[in-house]
Amino acid sequence: MALAIIAFAAFFLFDVNSVTLRFRTLQILFPLGALSLLAATIAEVHIAFGQTAPLDSIDYVWLALSAIHTILLVYALFFAIPFSESYTDSVDAAPRTVTRTGLYGICRHPGVWFLALALFFIALAMPTTRMWLFVGLVSFLNLLYVQFQDLWTFPRIFSDYDDYKLSVPFLIPRLRKRL
């Protein structure tokens, strides 16, 4: 679980660097955070599998749903928004405008849902106390992180973020487009 905490520390520092420090070498923090979170998840799955194997047939349904939400998370973070502006050119980038289409027109942080659901379905497949604690920890840290982004990082990076906040909900998805 320590790797999950390290992952979110890297995410927070990446944001601080993107806004204030602007050191090129610290841009590695986002991919390092993502890899740390992936490693933490794999480690927790390995531990949980050792305690719950063999899996029942319904468990494979939960794992399939987890895989679907993982794919949606990757799409939301790396394909639904401009990758280079978001993760590789953030140090030199001038103020940018928010992506308001697709997932980011439904709610401001759709990745929160996909990560939480991906982990939730893993925990349903391998229900150990430790796995549920991991899901809770990661979901809590992710909520703190997106709150930080919403209040501090994004208003400084995106020139139209205040307007975006008025027209797109924070976490609860809007199912219809506002006229």
C-alpha cells in the first residue's frame, strides 16, 4: 500500500512542478506515479489472489468489468485529452483551454469513476480485507488529488477553467448536454 501513497505523492508533485517549479526533469513524476500505482495494484491483486484462489465463475465477470473500467480509465487520461499538452509539454505550455467534449463534457474528473470501479470490481472478485482497504485508500487519495487539481492546479493551467466549472459538474456525471 505504500506504493499507492508514493504514486499519489508523485502526482501531487507533478502538478506543483507543472504550475510553479517548471523543472523539466520532474515531468517524469506523472509516469512514475502511474507505474507506482500499477505496481501497487498488481502487488495487492497477487496477495488477494493467494488468499482467495481458486476463483469462482462469477469472479471472472467481476474481473472482466474491472478490465473494461481500466480501459476506460486509460482512454479518459491519455486519449480523451491532448496527451502532449497534459503530460509531456506541461512545463513550457502557455495557458491552455479545457477539453469540453466527450467524457470531459459529462463531468470534470471522469477518471475518478473509472479507477474506483476498476478497483471495486477487483475487490469483488478477490474480497479480502486488505484489498478493500487498498480500494478505499486509493479512492480516497484520488479524491484528494482531483480536489487539489480542481481548486489549485487547473485554474492556474487552463485560462477558461472557472467557466468550465460553471458549466460541467465536478464528479456527478451530467447525462444531458446543457443548452
